[in-house]
Amino acid sequence: MKIQQMAFMIIAIFIFFALVAVFFLSWQTRSLKSDFGAMQKEQAISSLAVISDMPELNCDSKTSLCLDEDKIRVMASNYSQRYSEFWPVASVKVYKVYPKEQFEQIVVFDSGQTNVEEYSTFVSICKKLKGSGYVYDSCNIGKLSVGVKLPEVVK
Amino acid sequence: MMRRINKNAVEFNFEWLFAIVAGATILILAVYGVSRLGNTQRYQTDTEIAKQLAIITDPLQAGFAEGVFSKIIFNQDTRINNICYSEDFGKNDMSVATKSGVGSEWQDSGGATSIHNKYIFSDAASTGRDYYVFSTPFYFPYKVSDLIFLSSDSNEYCFISPPRDVENMILGLNMPHIKVNNCSDNGNIIRVCFGTSGGDCEISVYGSCTNSCGELGVYNEGYVEKFDRSVKMNYVGNLIYGAILSDKGVYDCNVKRLLYRTGEIAEIFSVKAGLMDSRDCSTNLNTDLAILGEISKNDTVDDLFSLNPVIKQIEAKNEQEICGLW
């Protein structure tokens, strides 16, 4: 009889520890996912300056937060797919926001990921023009927007 | 004669035996579980640190500065592994292992974080509590990327008779792990001699540039010899720091990655030149850039010297253009 009681007790202890382990693991997984999300966001925000300063997009190597319109169009045409692994983010979009009548959205890169959160910064968008015998930069105000790679939601 | 059997004693012994076996099993399982959990926790922490390393090196890049210097301080001794892959754009796989006072001092590194858009020059594995991060841009002839040099506090260097530009960079950024000319008697210090200066040195740097050499002068192009001349690493421009401060394997791989990116950027500039032509802002760099894009993608560190005159020629042409491409 006592052995039977002891066996039940042992089974109860096992079940108790198993439940504790399940709760702990689920908490651990949740915390891991939230840490991952936070780090991805942090990376996207710090990537804004890095991406705008990339020689593939930047006006020249002396001006920060300035994008070259020609380079953006080249990258948006077919080049950015070559860089698919290279981008630390899920999407890179450029908006020409001022003057309003020239508003335009240029998708430089889109990984096709659906669960994306976007972060943006204002930038200058410039291109070189030649007029009256001299060369000058024509610039618009724009926005560089990058999407965070968040874990895909499985439906 | 009949023997008397004490039934109570048998029952008591079996219960105790059963309790001891079951108790010991539970205890062993609990200890095993906790130790596995501890290892998993360490793996998770090390993986997170590697990811954070990728994030915190973003603002530590030179950007538009000539050089940037920063220090990363860990709470305990940390081993950073840098495995470089050179296929296409390539990547640096960074993984971290932290020293622990509980269990084994060092366990396997955590999960590696792949960094595709940075060029991290370091030893394949370095250990220390403080890490120094120094970054400088690489032009070839346009800006290709920022170079990041990562070294631990266990490596101290002394540069003997460096060119003025290198000396100004090191003294200007106040890097504590690199001394200039004033070498102490500390046996662990790595002596880096420029040219034939200094005599007995662990690392020797030789320059061979003869024309259009820029601020680095004769050291704009050359090679670095290490470990009694058994290792030779070619460099151009700011790659000189990478050749001095990193392993040959990591260095060669990163140079190949940089050359591949040089080729990709050349193609982008070539298409951009076409767009500028259509706006009557023409350049005659198209052919040169197309050739550069073609050849540099497959080049390696051994091709640096043959590629450098082409680069200088393109740079000179771009400077003469009214509608310069960069």
C-alpha cells in the first residue's frame, strides 16, 4: 500500500515538474521572440543611416542622408535583387515628398515579406543636371523607409 | 528448528531502497535538466551578444569621417569568432562565447550572426574583455565601404616609423592599443615596423607605390609580412590596417568581398552614366567602368597590384569630367 502511495507521489512530482518546465519553456520562447523583435527594430533604425550612406545609393562620399536619384532608379530597376542577401532589412523604399506635385514612391528592394514594420527618416534626393554651361545638383526632400524583418505569422 | 523471519524488517528495507532509487533518479534528472537549461541559457545569451555586435557596429562605421574609434566593454572575458565567406557579396559570421564562473569556463560559441553589409577585419578568434573598434573608409576609386578593424585588449601594437598619415590617424583617434614609436619593454607587444626600420619586428610593412600615391605616400600600395616572413599580405590604400590587424584568412576573404562589391558598384555607375547622358550630362567613363565591373568581381587579393593602375586611371578621368560620377 505504501509503495503504491509512493508511486503515485512520484508520478505527481513528475507531472508537477513537467508542467513547470512547459510553463518555463513557453515563457522563454515568448521572451526570445520579443528580444528578437526588439533587436530587429534596433537594427532597422540603425540601418537607416547605414543604407543612406551606402555607395550604391548615396549622392557622393561626402554628404550624409543624401540619396542619388539616378542610383535609386538603377537599384529599383533590376539591381537590388542581386543585393537581396545584402540588405539587413526586409524592404527599402524611397518617397519623394516635396515638392508635393513630384510625389513618387520608388521601391528599391522588397523581400516579399508580409509581416513588416516600417521606420523612416528624411533625406535629400539629388541628381546632377547641366544647364547654361554649368553642372548643379537638383534636390528634392524625400523619405527613406526601411521595413523590419519580423517573424512571419503562420496562419 | 524453525527460523524466525522479521517481516517488518523486509518491508522497511524495500521501502527505503525504493525511496532512495526514486529520489536519486529525480535528483539526477533535476541536476541534468538544470545544467542543460544553463547551457541553453548561455547559448541564447551568446547568440544575442553576437546579434548586438552586428547592431552596435552600425554607428561605429566611419561614414563620412576619415576614421572612427570606439571601445566595446563586456562584463566578462569574451571570445569573438569571425568566419568569413567570400562567395559573391560574402559575409562575416560572428559568434560569441562568454567565460563563465559556473560549469566549464568556455563552452561552444552561441549561434552565429551573418553580417553581409560590413567588412570586419579581426583574428579568426580573439579573446578579451575590452574590444577596440576602428573604422576607416575604403576608396577604390570611389567609396566601396567602411572597413571595420576589431581587436581585443590582449593585442597591443607598437608602430615604428609609420607614414605621417597613419601616425596622425592613430594619435588623432587616441587608440590605446596602438603605440607609435614609443614601444615599452612589455614582451607581449607586437612590433610593427614600416620599411626597414626597427629591425626585429613581428610584423613588417613595405610600401611600393611610385605614382599618384595620395596621403599614404609610398605605403599607398605594398605588402605586409608576418611571423618570420611566412605570411605575406598585399594591400592598397586603407587596407594596410586590415593587413596589419587581422588574420590572413579573414583579410584575403574580406578583400575578395570588397573587390566583388567594387565590380557591382562599377556596374551601377555605368548605368547611372547612361542616365546622365540622356540629360546631356555625359561622361566618357562608361567603357572603363564596364571593364572594371567585369574584371574586379572575380579578382582576389593577388590581383590588387594589377588592378590598382586601372583604378588610378579611372579616378583621374573622373576628376577631369564636368559631370563627375562620384
